[in-house]
Amino acid sequence: MFDRGKRQIDVAVELGVSAQTASRWHQAWSAGGRQALVGAGRAGRPPKLTDEQVAEVALALTEGPKTNGFPTDMWTLARVAQVIEKVTGVRYSPTQTWTILRARLGWTRQRPARRATERDQEAIEQWVTTEWPRIKKALGAEGRGSASRTSPGFPCCP
């Protein structure tokens, strides 16, 4: 980019880096040309799972927890870690497992709605339309009460 006449700020904006980084790159390019900009490769430890293994894990996870031998139909990080170990032979902690789910598979955390499986929506709607207004009306009929014994109108003594 520098050899095509781009300014440092244009390089920074186009590549989404800081102006300081673009300045360092420009200095390196000025001193040693294009060869001076060649990176050292990927930094850090290489991942334990290959892309093919991650794809196998994703396939196993999409089959669901019950298919993978768990009693309920909900994933936890511990369960996902067990599936990863079963499929690939590599053991991960819950934190590492979450990183794989989020960074390599693009999954997000989802919490199930807290509703009883026996929930009867029609009965709930009927109660809200018939019983609740009756209860609410009965509460307002007596007037506002007081929980204080010192309040006038509190029937404490005969």
C-alpha cells in the first residue's frame, strides 16, 4: 500500500489499525521494503483442535444433549467439554470450552425460559380475565388498611 503512494492514515483506516501501528509499518517499509513487513507468522500456541475436529464437535453438538447420552435436553459447559473429549480426545476446561464455542463456532449463550412443562396457557388467560378482576375488586372494597397498631382506625382493643 505504501509503495502505491497511500498515506499512513489511509492505511490505518483501511486496515482498521491504530495510526501508531501504521507509522511503525511505514518505518519498517522505508528501511527494508516489502520484505521488512513480512510477519513472523501466527503468535502463540497453535490450537489443539484442527478445523476438521471443530466441525466434528459442531456436528455432535447439533445432535443434542440427549443424543450424546445426557439425561436432559440442556447444554452446559461441562457437558460440551465431555463431548469435545469424547469426539477428539482433547480435554478442555469450562473456560476453554466457552472460548471454542464463542470464537471458533460462533455460538452464544442462551438461557431457557423458566416455564413449567405442565403450563396451561388457556387456563392462565381465563384466570387473568375472570378471577383476577374479582380478587382485585375485593381488595379495594375495604379501603386502604394499615399494618400499624398506632394508626387510627386499627381495631386493636375492644
